[in-house]
Amino acid sequence: PKNMIIDNKDYVIRVEEIECSIKNSGHGTKIMNDLIYLADKHRMNITLTASSILGSEINRLISFYKRFGFFQTQNIQFLGDGHDCVMFRFYKTEEEEHAYS
């Protein structure tokens, strides 16, 4: 993934493509768990764009992200080569995490 600091509060992590040979092997789940851990630890919300441009099915991507507490902030949009959907997740404190367990 490529990282780019926009300002002192916002960070952009861009994952452009997951190699076919590692899809469905748990790597995406591990990356999301690590990202969510860091975001929660630093009290940072996450916004992402689920996109089918690289060949993934948009509804499958949305379901994947919902497993981690993301929700859709807009309807799926068709953008030429694929479909995009913006999703959001509020950070959770340790107290909130234990309350939901």
C-alpha cells in the first residue's frame, strides 16, 4: 500500500490491487484488522471507497467491509469501468469494544 500524509489529521492509504494468488486467503482480513486496530487506538474514523474497477464484485466488497463495522454513506455509483461505493467506520474505544463483545 502507498501512504500519503495530507495534513496532521488525515492519512490516505491506497491499496490498488490485491494479487489474485492471495485473494480469499485471509490477507485482506489481516490488513483490515491491523488498520482498524491502529485507527481505534488513535481514535481515527475510516472512510474508504469500495471499487469494482479491478475486477472484484461490488456487493462482495461491501459485505466484506460491513463485517468490520463499515456502513455505506452513498448509493453504489457506476463510473465507466466499474462501480464505486463510499463507506465509513467510526472508531471504537476499548470500553465500546468490550460492551459489544
